[in-house]
Amino acid sequence: MTQVDLNADMGESFGSWKMGNDPALLEIVTSANIACGGHAGDPDVMARTMSLAASNGVGIGAHPGFMDISGFGRFRMSVPRATLQNQIRYQVAASIGMARSLGAQVRHLKLHGAVANMASEDETLARDLFEAALSVAPDLIVMVLSETAQQKAAEGLGCRWAGEIFADRAYNDDATLVDRSLPGAVIHDAEAAGKRMAQMVTEGAIITESGKRIPAAIDTICLHGDTPEAVDIAKSVRAALQDADITLRTFDGRG
């Protein structure tokens, strides 16, 4: 039986500024990556989002990124390694503490934005950041960009991990994501996103922009929550997977 998890990045509002439609997404996904106050989110947003996720039976994940609210964590930054590790620890600890106060649990870790992209190219960076998170919570399942340096780092650490692909992003031939500044990097067509996810999961491979197939561990599919068509894409992907007899459930982790 083929099965896969659906995850979305959320909890990215801040104060009176709103981002995305988290309540709608939480009726569709099986895992939620909730911002920890680094690139987005605040204590109230984190608490509300976690409470709603828990009430919907959705798995909760910590979603740390660069400490860069104004840039939404999407600009590459040069941060001393020890400082960056402490920033990851700080955000993960906040996530775990908030969840515990609500009677919920953080199951997994997913790096956000630019730092995630950098870690997908640099195994040493990925290992350092994963180790930092695991030093706070050793039982976290590390969500990795499949077939990148992130996966190699998680395998080398011997921790539990889950391989992720993206419903709304185009791929390079090395399994990294096409830079957002390039045409076609972000997929806005909900129907197309659904079809390509069903195809990738069925084939067990990432399909790149050039049509190359990269065999991959596909445990979870990311549905970004910060685009106008996010909910439509999420609905399309879920429907396409169900039509292909693919079971939707929260991942258990490998390793």
C-alpha cells in the first residue's frame, strides 16, 4: 500500500499581519510545520496554530529559519555557525515548550527557507543544524529535502528522518529547488500540482524541470501556505493522491 503525508508551512502571521489560511489547510494536511518566531510567527500565533493543529489530529513540527522577520527567512545570510546553531536551538525549544503547555507534542523538525536551501547544498551545515535541534529534542523526526545533502546528513547522524518533496516548486536536476527568482520556480496551477504529485509518488521519483527522474524517498509532500492559491493546491493534491489510491497519513520516520 502506497502512503504519503501532506505537510504545510504555517503559523507565519505576526501581530496584526496575517499570512495564509491556516484553518483551511489544517482540514487538508496531516502535518504542520509551525514557525517558531525566527522568520515569522509570534507566541500568540504559535499557540493558536498548535492548538488548532492538535484539535484536527495534525502532526506538529518545529519550523525554524534565519532570525529575519523582515525578509521572511528567504535571504541567504552569513551567520557564525555557533550562533546559527543556537538560533535553531532557541526556536526549537520555544516550539516544544509552547506545545507542551497546550498538551500537544512536537514530532518533527523542518528547516525553513534560505537556511533549508543552503543545507540542501552543504552536508556539514545540514548536520550542524540537525545536531543543534536534536540536542534540544533527540526524538525529533528530521524532515529533509529528499536526495540532497540534508538527507545525507540525517542518514549520517543515524536519526529518524522523512523525505520531502514539494508540490508547488520546480526542481533542478540535482534534486534542489529552482531558485524563486527564476521563471517557473513556483507552480501556481493547482490541477497541474495535483497531477505531478500523484505521478511522483506513484513512480517513487522526483521529476525535474528537464523531465529527469530521480529515485527518491517520498514520505511527505509540502504544500506552502503563503501563496494565494495554497488551499486550492492542497485540495488538488489531496484529491489526486486519493484518486491514485494513495493513502494519506502522518509519517513515521525512517532510520
